[in-house]
Amino acid sequence: MSIASYRRVRSSAETPRHTEYRLIGEITAEMIEAWDSGARGAALMPALHRNREMWGVFGLVCGATGNALPLELRGQIISLCLWVDRFTSDVISGREPIESLLVINRTMLEGLAPQARVAA
């Protein structure tokens, strides 16, 4: 099976929730790998840029007309998006470590995890 065929099958079988879970997991792993390899400041930019982009998209989707999430949850996600954007600049400048960004992503992963739906 070609890579394009695999992607088509995966995208048709995944729920949006699973896609978000997979994306956050991939980006978080990239951030951890970069940090563990000794990257600091601007050297973290590739992983931090993907994370910032992802959160930016979450914010846009939450602000869109017709979004089915509860208004309060949408507001909380948008607030997180704004915080991630600002805090990422602090990590790049070396004023802050990456850990708080990882905590936010891991918290989102816990909430999106398949077992979290069963327990909820």
C-alpha cells in the first residue's frame, strides 16, 4: 500500500478527536526530543513553531461560528492558545523552560485519550 493510500485510509477511519490526539502527541514528542537533545532557545524553533501553529488552529476553530463545543470550553481553549503563543516566545528567548508547554499538551492528551471517554 502506498503512503498516500495509507493516509487516505487513516483519515477516513479517524475521528476528529483521534486526529487531534495523534497530532498533539506527535508535536509533543518532537518538543521532548528537541529538549532532551540539548536544544534551547532558538534551536527549539522547529518544534515550537509546529506547536504554536497547532494551538493557533485550535483557537481559530474555537472562535468559528457554528463550533459545537460549549461556549465556556471554547473560551478556555482560546485563552490557552493565547497563553501558548506568548509563552512560546519566552521559551525561544531563553526566559522560560519548555516544561509548561509540555504540561499543557500532556493535559490535552489525557483529556482526548480514548480511555478518558469511557471514564467520563
